[in-house]
Amino acid sequence: MKVLVTVKEVAEVGDDFAIEGTAIAPADLDYSLNEWDDYAVEAAVQLAEAGIADEVVAVTIGPERAEETIRTVLAKGVDRAVRVWDDALADGFADVAAKATVFEAVVADEAPHLVLGGVQAADTGFGATGVALAERIDFEHAAVVNALDVDADAGVAHVRRELEGGVEELTDVDLPAVLTVQTGINEPRYASLRGIRQAQQKEIAATDLADLGLVAGDVESDVTITSLSEPESESDAELIEGNAGEAAARLAERLRESGVDA
């Protein structure tokens, strides 16, 4: 069986950053593999190591910069990768429906038996892409999966799902299926030196919309960012400076002013 893993390169913002128009300044962003997707990659690689999956393919939507992230998952044991990018995706690409459209086309090309992805992305937190994809391709699906056992011969995935209030659900999902996994389902591995070297030889297929039989209008986003600003603070924090004695004295003074010692 073939497993397709959807992965995303997410932007991390430090404490100090500048806003340029409706975006954070590129110089203030660091990029890395989405945490939840890392667990999905590990789940897929474990299926391959167990002899259940014959091939693991990763797919990401992102510019050439994202190849550094995709090399990370290749180094962890993914067999090959597909990177989709097009000028039509460059501006304001945050729409779940547009992402589902792209992944739907990739699924049509790859014909996987199982699609794995993180339950959400660290930057947007929508938590909807996997479910939307399942609806598009008419696959069974389960979300917030924190344990997985695939019986390929029976064509079923035995999953445990994390629900609200500490409740867990045990259920069977018929393959083909889309599963979005929660952190804690496994322990993602570090890329070994050998894996990093091997990743340099693995294929990353750079794909655009035309390659997938799509046009710009198919991924036109319904989401428009109109403004971006830092939230206003409701209170001002005071940074206490000086040596330990001076800081302690000032802290005691502020506590007395606030009536804590009353």
C-alpha cells in the first residue's frame, strides 16, 4: 500500500518583529516543519518499517524555500516528495478549500491507500484541511488520531481518537482513508547523518498547477487579509532592573503599592 503524507512548512515569529503591510517582515520569520506533521511522518515511516506500506510519499505546498523542510522528512525515511507551487499561490494562500483542491489533484495522481497529516498547523490552526480533503476525494476519515494500527489485508485502520473532556474513542476506519494525527501518537525520530545524506539523492518533484490539471481560478482564495496589527496590551509590564537587592526592594515596593501586603 502507498501512504501519502501532507506536510507544511510553518513560519515561527520571535518576540520582536516588524509588520510590513498585511504581513510580518520576512526577515523576522524562521521556517520549520509543522509539529503535528512531524508525527504524521513518523507514523507513515513506521508503517513502512513494519512492512505495511510499500511507499511513503510526502506532499507540500510551498515555494522553493520549502525544499529544505521537505529534505528533513526525506531524511527521516520518506521515499520521495512532491512540492506544489505556482505564482497563483503566492499571495494570501490561506484558504482551506484551495489547499484541498491542490491535494485532491495530487491524490488523483498518486492514488494512495492512506493519507496522513497533522491535525492542525502551528501558524493558522484551522484544523480543517484533512477533513476537507477527505470530503473532496470521498475517503473515510478520522481526526485527532492518537493511536493507529493498520490491517492492510483487511483494508481497515484501527484508530484511537482524542475527544473533549479526556474521552477517547476506539473506531475502525475502512481504507482508503484520511487520518489527521495528534501529537503524542509516537515519538518523531531525529534525522540521522546517513538519512540526511540519502535525502540528497531522493526525488522532490517540483509541480505547478498545470501539471495537476488545475488553473489559477481553481485555487483562488476566499480569504482576504485586510489588515495586520499587534494586539493592544491591557496593562503595562514593568521590567525590574538592577542587582538582586535593588530588584527585591523594588518588587516589595510594587507589591505594597498594589495592596498585596494589606
